[in-house]
Amino acid sequence: MSSSNGSYPEPEGWGKDGFWADSGIDADYETGLTGAVRPSTGPRDDPGYSYWSDDKGWENSPGGNAGGAPSPDTTRAAFPGGGPGDRGDGTRMDYRGGPGADPTAFYGDPRQGPGVPGGPGGPGGPGGGGPGRHSGPGAPGGRNGKRKGSWWRHWTWKKALGVVGGVFGVFLLSMAGVYEYLASGATIPAALASANYQATTVYYSDGTTVLGTISAVNRYDLTLSQIPENLQNAVLAAEERSYWTDGAISPTGILRAAYDDVIGDGGSLSGGSTITQEFVRGYYDGIGTQQTASRKIKEIFVAQKLAKAESKQWVLEHYLNLIYLGDNSYGVAAAAQTYFGLPVSKLSVAQDAVIAAIIQQPSTYPLPTYRTDLIARWHYVLNGMVSMNVLTPAQADAQKFPKLLTDSGSVPPVAAGCSTTSSDPWAPYLMDVVCNELNEVDGVSEQTLETGGLKVVTTISRPMEVEMYKAVDEEFTTIKDQGDTIPSYVMTGAELQDPSNGAILAMYPGPGQNMSKAKCDEYNCDLNTAVYTREQVGSSFKPYVLSAAVQEGMNVQTSILNANPYLWVPPDSEPLTLSVTSAAKAGQGYFPVSNDGGEIISGTQQGGGSEVQNALAQSSNTAFTDLAHRVTTKNIIEMAQSYGVNIAASKDGGSNLSYMLGQVGLALGTASLTVNEQTTMLSTIDDNGVYHAAHIIKYWQEPAGPEKTPVVVSHQVLTPAQDSQVQYAMEMTTVDGTGTAAAAGMYPSRQIIAKTGTTTNSHSGFFIGAIPQYSLVVGMFTALQSATSTESLVPLGGGGFGGSRPAEIWNTFALDEFDKLPVDSFQSPIFSGAKWNQIGTLPAKKKKKTKTTQCTAVTHGRHFQPTNCVISSPSPTPTKTNQGQPTSSPTTSPTPTATTSATPTATATATPTSTAPTTGPGGGVGGQAAKTVNGVQAGLAVGGGVLAILPGSLLWTTVATRKRRRRRAGTGSGG
């Protein structure tokens, strides 16, 4: 708005006095209803007018500095009727507070007091405007006084520092608030599945000596009390020396680590994380190790939360069990075994420091090429232990850097699955059997075995295992000392069992696997010769035939077997037909068999008869082949199955017995059995006819769980009375038979039941022997056992017989282990059943023209006639028509005439043939009596004799000596 006197010219704008001229507010300014408005920045153009009519502003105003101070009268003259606030009648008008109040812009004499420009309370005077009033121009807040915001226009370093400090303080408070909020809301994640993985530890029978591990990772948990303080302190010296006083996170630790990294040498680089943080990132899901801010923040929050939820001891215990220490070893317990082969309780201070030093660089420090770095870190750990006052300087100086097992390269790192770091040659074989039995027999899942942290205790006695290998090694030394040789194709297997429960106490499964691949291939070192390989067992199969005969009712004491030097044996479809001694009298399908070289075995009676015990001790082939036909092959195969033999086909990993029905030659050990199956059979006879499945697991248990024992299948094969007769029959083998070498130094004080076995061409030699407390089988055999193979046990010396080198190994072990035991006896025989007369009724004796002395000598189980024996030429034997039946039972059909004659001249073409094909090793075709004759003879027993002519039905070309996954030793429907 415009006044009549032009004091408020238009347009509005900035006056020279620096105030904004606005007709809408000027009146309010004068009356104190508003304050002055100054421009914020920059110079202003002169609009050609002033807030004051004279364009001089305060300079010419009453009380101003220019032109002197006008009198109050002069000032009042400018306002007709009185000065501002006067009503013309001398009464002052208060524009804000009512009559009598002081106007804001009263132009009076400064001496007049408040309201006068230049005076107290007046424009330009001190306290302009008065309390609660607006300042006038020229007063404080005016042009020459302090204005609003002028503090910000004049910066000093104090002001700047104050502002920065304030902002930083607000930031810290804000961050603290955010941290507390997030920390309070943080949750501890679930543990990683792998964080709880623990290796299964396998022990010898003592429960403390480690055999090996089964694992996805090599790790075993210990309680903190099981970890020695020296090892704990070594780890703290390496990772966080003030662990017990630090929080979950340590700012000072971070600074200290940075300081160490800057001034330290290469061996003392430090990390800023606490042990709690390290544990969190390795143990909990969703944390990880990525180098990101968000991950680090989450790690810190979880660490803080964990520190409130768990004790320092809990965190340290789990950390020591979790931390990776190289070579697939997690935790200090695994590392102690990997690098030193010791439990943590037996580590030295120097070894403790090595384990702690490895933590920083677990993938490289254990390598020999980084040994300098590891030693530097090792010294850093020892110095830390000194600074922690847990080790004296003198003790630290006395430490010597220890040797690591991994340096040699001979001990492989623990791998996933079944493995061992042991240098014992038997350990890898045993671990394979352990894993197969736990998984396939006892039903423990592979995942549980590899991650469940089980404790598995085996039945294996380490001292006995040592003695077993010692016995074999001593025999090998003897062989060399005697000028004989041990070809690389010769394989040895042995097994010791506890007959009372079937527990395997020791075995010789092979020479060991710590050799080059080429050497291992040469010696077949990857084959478990005690449990998995199959080979013909020769006459050591005869106890199966004997057992079946006793079960069928034969009285061992009174029965007479046909041990003639040569026999033609009827098919087992005619079990009551007697064998004949002449090819001319043989019927269709008769099986020709002879004792070794056509010998007359010791103890033979008139007509070739022999007591059962003598026939077994002298290992007469004719006697037991004839007995097999009498018992029938079906019953023998069933008996073998009851004893635990796998009778399945060779292609299915079995003995092939199920394909040998009708083949009476199986009595001579043509089926392929394992050393384990033979030991189990012997244990059953030893334990009064009770079969116990062979097993290597004593018990297993989960962490803090109960012991679990395997379910060992047991059943009665023979009654105790029947079994006593079998024991009785086997007692003479080591006394006056083919196995006397085994009893050297033991007879007559200790009873031994035993049997030898040797195959044609000396491809296999077995000795099976037992005392009441233990049963032990030793077998030696060639890698290739085909009829065309030139491999033989003869180079070993002793003729390659089972009664030689295998029996001597048995004896060496027995003298070391069995002699410690009290002398015990087998049960007294209880003879029952009928007398079986396998030679029939004999003709009356004829007067002989020349006195004949018949005698034999035995060397290494082989019979021969010494030069001082006078042997007469056999007189023609008159044809004798037998009554056709053994005395124990009547015959059901006419019996062919039995005759004796000179040495038969039968050939392969003399035996009736059939077109039935052969099947598998042994060529058996189930149920067929007549068998094809073609090819060469192979694989028949010569423990006391050998087959003269062998039909092609027993021909086989290759025995697969291969490793297979073991379900249960000798698995069969009977076991």
C-alpha cells in the first residue's frame, strides 16, 4: 500500500537501509507486530526509496549518529497530535499491550527512557525492544549488531571440532542402538550337518588300540577334560592368548593382530577374529567364510549371542573338536593320530605346539616344502605359551621340532570310507572285513558309519596278530635257509578262531599293501587270502564227508572203509552198491580213484579195509570217495552248508558245491572254499557240533550310547555225541598220520584234532588243526590253479604237501600261543550208530607161498615204501561174489561182483561217458550220475593219495581267486 506522503513508495523492495519495504507489513514492524526481514545473501540494488521518508534510515533518525540527535519535540512534531503512542490528548497508546504501553518504534529522546531511539529499549539502544520485544534497526540484531545465523558465518577450529565431535557422538549412539537392537533380535542358527560329522574309530579287542577309521571326514570328538591342558594352552597361544578374558569379539584383539601382522615376521601373522568367531563360522549354518560385510556382521551378532548362551569351556571344547588341521583331519584328536599316531593324552609339548601351529595354514604347513614356515609358527606358539606363563623359557628352549608321520609318505592320509594310517601289514585287510560286516551283516548304514562317530571294537587280538605274521615270516626264512624258494605267485592265508563263539582272533590275509603297484600286482597283495579268495582245499574237505556219514548213522569205531589202492566207485544214485577194484567189473558211471601212486596205506586190513580213524589219518582217497558215494553227495553238500560253506555257483562268489551233485570226487576237495569257511567248520567240530557264524565285530556304540553286539547265528550241526565221533576220528592225524609236523613239541601232552589237504600238481596245501580252546587253519596256494598252470608249491620244499610248510606254520604259532594255555581235552567219544562195512564179506584166507611184508613210511605227509620192505607180487584173486550190502543195512538191488586185480590200466576212454555239459569249476552238473570224460585231470586231493584216472566231469580250467564283498563268512541258508 502507498501512503499519502510517499514515505512508502511502490514498488516494494529492499531499501538502502537493508530492510524490505512492504506496505503490508511496515505498519506491523512499526508497531512491533513483526520483525525486520533481511536478505540472505549478496548485494541489493537501490530501489530508490527508503524505509524512512528522507532515505537516510537510522542515520537521521532521532538518536542516530549522523546530523546529531533530534530533540523529542522535533520528533513529536513529525507526528501531529503527539509522538507515536500519543492519542493527542497526551495519553500514550500501547499498540500491543493497551494504553500506556511503549511503542516499538517511538522516536523520542534517548534520555527519555525506554522507547526512545538510542536510549534504553529504543532503536539503537541497549536492549532494544525490551524484553519480549522486537529489536529495532540498529539495535542488536540490526545492521551493526549480531544478526540471526551470524554464528555460522564465522567458523573457527573449535567450532568445527565441536560439530564433528557432536556428529560422531550421535553416530556412535545411533550405531550402539542399532547394534543392540539387531543383537537382541539375532538367533543362533542350526549347526551345519557336517559340523557334527565324526569318524567311526575301529579298535582291536582291547578297546583302546586303534586299528583304523570309517569316515566321511577324519574327526573324533573329545570332552574338554580329555584334552590335556598343554594342548589347550598351545592352541590359545596360537589363536587367542587372552581367550579367557576376551569377549565374543575383541576390538583389542583386532588391533593386536594388525600390530603383529605389521611388525612380525612371516611366521607370526595373526587374525583379528576370536576363537568364538572362528567356531561360529565353521559350526553354524548360514555363516560361511565369504569376505563380505554382511557376513561378518552376522558372524559378530551370532558370536555375541553364543557367548551369552554357552560357556567359554563349551565353545573351546567344540572348537578343538571342529578345527581343520590338514590331511583330512578335523579336530585335535584326529590330528594327533594323523601326524604322530598317538592319542592326545600322549602328545609332548612340542607335538602340541605343532598341532596348534598348523591351525593357521592347515593345507600347506604340514607339507615338507613349507617346513620352514611351520617351524617359525611353532616357535611363535611356544613363545606365546611362555608369555601366558604356562611354559617357562627354559622349557620352551628345550623343545625339539618333532617328526611328522606324514613326512615319510609311507602312511597315506586318512581317506573317506574304511581306511587306516597304521603301518601294520594286516590293517588294510582287516578294515575291509570290518566295514563289510558292519554294513552288510549287522545292518549299520554307510552314512552312520562315516558320520556317526561310532566306537567299534573288533575281536582281533593285536598280540596274536603279531604272532601270526611272525610265524609266517619265520617259515619263509626257514624255506630260504634250506635252499628252497618262494615264488611270487605263492599265496598264504591263515585264520584263528575262538570255537566257543566264532570270533576271529587273528588272521594272515596277505603280505601287506605298502608296496608299489607293480609289486602288489606281482604278489596279489590286494587279495584277502584268509576271507575272500577261494581255492581247492584237497583232503581237508574230508571232515565234511565224515560228518555226513556220522549223521547218517555210521559208527566211527566199528565201521570199515574201503581203502584199497584202486577203486571204481559207483554213482551215488546207488549208495548201497559196493565199489569194485577192477575196471572190468565197473558199471556205467563208476568213478575211478586211487591212493597216491597206488599205495597201500598204513593200517590196511585184509581186502583193503581200514578203520575210519586210520583212513582219515592216512588220508586215503579211495576210502573217502567210496564213503561219499555211500553217504550221497546231496547229504555232503547239505552238511557243508550247515557248517557255513557258501554252496552257490562260482560266478556268484560261492564254492560251486551246488553244481557238484552226483560227483563223488568232491570228497577230495574239488570245490573252492575259503580259509575262513574251513576254520568255521573246524570250530564247529571243536565246539561239540555247534556252529557259530564267524565274525570280526565284538561290539559297537554311538557316542554316549549303549554297546551293541552283532547277532551271531548259531545252530546245532551235529549232536554232541555225533560230534564226539568226528573228533575221535580226527585225533590221529598229528599222532600217526599226515600232519605230525604240526604236533612237534606238543605231543603227547596236548590233544589236537586235525586234517591235511593237498591238491593235484600241488596247487594247494592246507593244514587245519584245533585244540579245545582255539581252531587254526593255514593254507598255501598258487595264484593260478588251472590244470594247465605250471605254478606249484613244490619250490617251497616239503613236496608241496599240506602236512609240510602249512603244518610247520601252524606249529610255530601254536608253540608261541597255545603253550601258554592250560592243557584241556576234547569230550570223550560216544560211539553210536551202525557198523558200515564198505568192503563186504571177505573170502577165506588162502595160504600164501611167499611171506609178504607190507609197510609204508610217511615223509611230509606223503606215503612211500622203504627199500627194506619185501613186497610180493599179488596173487590172482578169485572172483568173489559179495552179498551186496554193508552190514549196517540191507541192499535194495543186486550188487555187482567185487573183485581185486593188479594195477588197473583204465584210461579216460574206459569210463562210460555222457554228453552232459560241464559247468563251472569242477564241471558239476547237478543230479546226473554219469559224467563226461574229456581233457586232463586237475585239482584232486593227494593228502594220502591221488586219483589215477579222473573223469572230465571234474575238469575245471580256472579258479577265480578274487576279492568279493563279504556278507558273512560262509553265508548260506544253513548259517
